[in-house]
Amino acid sequence: MRRPLTLAAIAIPLVAAFFAACGGSGSETTQGAGAASSSGSGGAGGAGNGGEGLGGDIFGDGGVGQLVSIDVTPKDLVIEVVNGQIPPPITYKATGLTSSGSVVDVVGSWTYDRGDIGSIVPANGAFTASGLLGGTGTVTFEADGVKGSTTATVKLRYLDDSQMIDPNVKAQFPTAAEADPALSLLYPYDKTVFPRGLLGPTIQWNGGNAGDVYHIHVKSPAFEYETWRAVPPPSRFDFPKVPDDIWRKLTDSTSGDVQVDIARFDGTKAYVAKTQTWKIAPANLAGTIYYWEVNTGSVVRIKPGDLGPEAFLTPPPGVGCVACHSVSKDGTRLVASFHGGYSPWGTFDPATGTSLFNTEASSGFQAISPNGSHVLWRHWSDGAFNSTGFLSLSTYNSDVELAQLNPGGGAPAHPAWSGDGQKIAFSVRTDGNGLDFNQSTLWVTDVNLAIPSFTNTKMIVLNDAGRPTVTFPTFSPDSKWIAFERSTQARSRGALAEIWLTNTDGSVVIPLDNTNGMGHIEAEQTTTNYEPTFNPFSLGGYFWLVIVSERKYGNTLLDTNPNTRRKQLWVTAIDANPVPGQDPSHPAFWLPGQGLDNQNMRGEWAKSPCKQLGEGCSAGFECCDGFCKPDAQSGALVCSDQSQGCSKLGEACMTSANCCDPDAKCIGGFCASDGPK
């Protein structure tokens, strides 16, 4: 039984008795000290399980009064914030356990490690949810070096009955027992991995009638949203943005699985819900995607989360069409071809969109070095197939050839530079020209810009009769993997194509079935995937790949005619630690914000133009110096220089040893999670 006494109340009389028995005299005071414990209790040093460390010896003799642990109640609390209404504070209580087994009150200080989720009064343990987002944090009580903790979870819950559905209809959903014979969920796909920071997906399904009522229920451990509403065909649902942005609240509150249930009431009875599971990666997508709007003949750009694309290039005089582009991984320079036909090339500053250099030298698809210093270029056709073709290396502002990339047989095409600047991947064609060819294989070479040269040039992936065209390579952020296209021809219109993955020596080759839609869409739709490009950053434990696809988009884009179907950009998550023989990819999602009425091609992903010291930021990779830290005055995150200490996730690094998180890796020059948890 717990004694209704404070630690000080027991200590002082017992200390006096001890001194009297030994013939001593004097006085002693004690200070309450303690810490909160997580669920359960344990011995001394049990962090999060009955306390950690040993308290001061209140008797001075290592006797029975030593504080060894502290228990905190309530344990593992879940606090719901319903429709934004913050509940009254909940007060935590701490009690201590001494080495003699006595349970005593303790005096100390309370803390909570997730200030975005809630706050606790240090003196009395009163906890209040913020209502900003959900999640789990640790409540800690500490006194005199002894600590203990328990979890406190805030769950945001939204009940949306804005259409005021008949309560008798709503009451039928929980008791439904019959499978729905008609409802078919189209988009998103089951098992899709979404990042944070995007516009919400439009959920799309078929199989309902105009008067049907749906129960849409989305939940994770820290978030729940449910609504009842009529959604007539073609059935589409967008997460509400007012009074709260539900998708943003969901993704910011969740790291891991989200269950999505959609159930239908057909006017007579309700059916069992169709269910999907999505996963939320704990990171915003970084960078900018530069892509070609075929309808307008121009390269535009979009940042994940933008409402629409931005037209930003100012073509040189007389140039009407800009296409076949590549962007340096650091986002400082863009190279593109002009006019069509003989396709001379030029470079641009993405920050301003201004032309830096333009030439009349014939080219086609180019590659640009990670820092934008050099360009690999040359025309794709000599009128007839050139069996000894080559690519020319120049600086970004000159067409003077510094070196030739010549594989010694066939003609190189579609080159791509690795993020570490050490390798180039390219296809070698043995027929046609750089725009129209069918026979090609995948190659890599080492490149040296200090002494302009190419070495160790070799083929790594063969073609086959079913997919004789192997091309459009792109390097992963760690420069260890190459995604590429296997297709029936180089030109995408009408081609049958899938996205594959290989390591840089070709010893591991993996079809990215989930990226291609296998098991998620009709079989004929899985061969409409082209032109992959990796995001230069590893984010939330994943590599992120943007592809071009002519697949159907739910019930929004339905044209399947190879001559007219719509090209759109899709994004897929790739596990950051691929395992040979296993598909590391996840189902793709349509990139929000792009124009549905355009043919969108060649999504090139690069770092956004960097921010200067003092500008606001959310991660180090947004900053020119690579670090994003709280401002000393305002506390807001701003771009900073690194004076000392380790690098947080998203901040610049030279090696993995620079990262604060011992499980993090230095990938592409920035600390990143080792993989999905």
C-alpha cells in the first residue's frame, strides 16, 4: 500500500533517528526529485519502464530510503480531439518507489517531447492537446536525476455529416453483412505509399447509382475521418479543405498505415465496405519536377504540393519549341533542345528561367553533370544509322568538344549522369536514329571531368525479343541503382513499355511490377510506363521515382487508344534498400497539380533553386549551405551555416558518421533514413 507521505516527510525524522543512535548531531534537508515512468514499473535504470538511473541517497548511507523508480499515471493515454474541439486538460500523477519497497509522493518537473501535438505544465503535470495534429509523444517526469516516462497520444477525429444523411441510413453501415456486388475501387491503388506535403488524392470508384449513400472512413492510430454522403457516378471524392485541410491533417499526423473503407447503401440495404491500406511516409517530397507540356511545346515545372505548373523559361530569340531537356541534380542549370529536327541545344538558369548559352550544334537528348558544369550531347541521326556513333563532352557554355564517349559499336543515346558525378548510364542503339529506334542495350561508363575522359565503358543490361529497346536510364540518389525503360520502341507513343531496376554492374535486374501497376490495374495498362527519373533525395526511407504513363486515371481519364490516350506524370516510392529478387517498388500515384488536358512527358526531377542564409526552410536540402536550423531570436527554421555538431535528417553530410541519427545514411550528400520502418 502506498504511504500518503512525501519523500521529504519520511526522510527528515528517520535521518534524525539515525544520528541520535550513532551519537551524532546535525540537521539535513532533502529535495524532492523524480521522473515519470512508461507503462509498467521496473528496477533502477529502467528507462521508460519504471524509471531510469538512481536517485540521490536521502539517508546518506545507501539505506532503505533510496529512490529507485517512479510510476506515472494514467499510462499510454489516448486523447481525442473531435472536430477541432480541444478537451479539458488531463493531469498526470507521479509516485516514487524506494529501495525498501515504499511507495512515496515525489516532487519534480514534467515535460512532453512533442510540442506540436500537446503541452504539459511543468509544475503540476496538466496535459493539453494542441489540436494541430495527432501523434504520439513521451511524457517525462524527472527529479534529482531519476526519470520515467509514459506515452501520450493525441488522436484527431473528424465526423463529417454535412449532407445530413438520414440517421436510419447511417445506422445500417455498422451491421452490414453482405459483400457489395458492384462497388469497384479504382484509385488510389491498394498499398500505395504517399509522402507528406502533397495535395490530397481524388478517391475514385465505380458501381454505384445516383441515389446511393456512401460511408467513407479513413483511420490511422492518430487520425480518423468519416463522412456519410451521396456521391453520384462517376463517383469521386476529394478530402475537404475547410474548415480544416483533412488530407494535410491526416498525413502530418500519420507515419505508417492508413486504412480506407468505403461502404455503399443502395437505397435498400448497406453492404460491407471495400477496404484499402495506404502508407504515409514521414517526409515531404523535395525538389522540382521539370517536364515537357507537349501541347504547348515548352518545358514547365511543378513542385510537389503546387496547385499547378509554372511556365518559367525564356527561350532565346527565334526559339518556339523547347524540349528533350535534362536538369542538373543540384538544380542550378537546365539543358534542352530547340526547334525539333536538327535540335540545337542550349542551357538555362532554372532560378530565373533565363538563357545562359545557345548553340547551333545539332543534338537531341543531353545529359548534364550534377553541378551543371558539363553537358554530354550530339545529334541523334546522321541520315542513316552510324555504327560508330559517339557523344561529345563540353562545358555548359560551349560546344567545344573536350572528350568523346564512344562505346565502339552502335550509337549512344539517352544519357544520364549519376548524382555523385562519377558515372554515366546510356543506351546503345544498333538501328534507327536517336528519336526512332528499336534495338538497344543499357551501358555505363566512368567519367573524369578533371582530365576529360571516359573509362570502363561496358554493357550491363541486354535486350530481348519481347522488349528489344532498353533505354532512358536514371540513377538513384545513392548512385547505386539505375531505373530504366524496357519497351518495344524508343518513341513512347504506342510503345509497350515497363520500368525496371538494375545495379550499376548489371548483376541484379528487377522488374518494378508495382510501379508498372501489376495486380492493381488491367493487364494491358501495365505496359504503358515510360521515361523514369529519380528524385535526387532519399526521403522518409524511400527513393521517389517519377514516370510517364498512359494508363487510365481512375474514372477521370479513360481513353485507351494508343494514338490518343493521355500522357501523365505518376510517382512511385522505391524502398531505399532494394533486395535482389524482390520488387522494392510500391503502386504509383498520379502527380497532383499537373494539367489533365495536356500531354505531359519527360519529368526531370532536381533540387529546387536553393535558399540563402536566413530564408525560411523545412529541411537542409532546401538551403544553399545545406543546413536548416531554428533562428536564435524567433525560433523559426531558417537556412543556416553549420558551425558545429552533427547533421539532422535532410541536412548536408560527407559520410554517414556526420549524421545525428546512428541509423541514418549519407545519401546523395544529405542524411537520410535507412529505409521504411
